[in-house]
Amino acid sequence: MCTNDTRDPWLPDRLLRTERDLLMPLLRRTPEEAYELRTACPGWTARQVLAHCGAALVRIVEDRLEEGVFLPEANACDVAEREDWPLGRILDELERGLTEAGPVIAGREDGRLDAVALGEWVHAGDVREAFGEPGAYCGKALELALPLLTVTSRKRETPRLVGVLEDGTTPQISLGNEIAGRPPATFKGDASTLIRIYAGRPLVRTRYELTGATEHELLIYR
């Protein structure tokens, strides 16, 4: 069972770099018209999701983290600022962020930016799903994303949940925090569906069992 609460400061860096190597070749070869496809993020196309991702990571790299920087209003401003950028410039910024943000995140002893790395990986899944790629929220980086989800679910104060996963190399995972007088919730299903639940992504065509908690209680991004 994955239960380690100790922060690995370099885990976000490994996740971001792994995702860079997996995602960027796909993005570079995808026809530009596909970037206008809608994603699971309300109102955002694939192009806008990637613009947000690159902007967020480069803000971390350049230490431009003023108050409210990752709130919806600020995210929308970053995307609007890049509306007239050529696609290549957006992808270049994203690649830079995926390469350079990890060491900065590792240097933050409070670990507050770790969830940003997880969010970037989830957004890569949003784009893959929009493009019709298989395994949108799993793939080779899943083994790095799950331990980061474990730590993030604790920090975001979700209730304790024991997940029995039907795929991957982590057959069981423990997430969230114990609540006095409340037994742990249980999840049975595949890892990508578990990711969808915690990230608030559509659950259409998924199959799982969740007892002892609601999907809304498990959200880490609100």
C-alpha cells in the first residue's frame, strides 16, 4: 500500500521531466487545427490549456508568484495574454517550464508548489483526451503521479480513502486524512478513474465503486 507521507522534494521534478519527454513529441507533431478542440476544462481549448500550463510553470521559474497568482482570474489573464502568440511559442514556453520548474519546486521547503506539478500532469491528460489519445490520465508517468496525489490529498484535507486499483504496479493506495469516528472510504477501479475523481474530471464511461465518501469530498482542485 502506498502510504508514505514524507515529502520527496524531487518527485515533482521527475514527474514534470517525464511528462515533458512523453508529451512534447505528441504536441510537436499534432496538426495546429487540433489545438482548437475543447477540453474537460470548461471554456478552454487544448491551446488555452497549454498556454495556462506554460505560464504557470514559467511564473515559478521566474519567481513571479504574487498573491492570487493561480486563482481563476489570474489564470484567465495569463491565457488571454498568449492569445496572439504563435503555437510554437506556446509550446516552447511549456517545454521550458517542464524542464526548469522542478528544481525551483524542490527548493520550496513548504512543498506548496508540489500540487502545481500534479496539476500540470492532469492538464496533459486533458489535452490527450481532447486529441483522442488513449490512456489520457495514466501512462508511464502514472507511477510518479500517484505518490504525489497521496501527499496532495493529505494537504488538501480530503477524507481517508483506501483505493484498490485494478491496474498498474500499485495495487492499493491510501489517500487523505483520518477523521475521528469515520471509517475510511473505499474505492475499487482503475487508477485513471481515481485520478479523474480527485481532479474533478468527467467520469463518463468509467466504472468504479466508491463507498464512504462522495466524489465532491475528494476534490483536490476547487
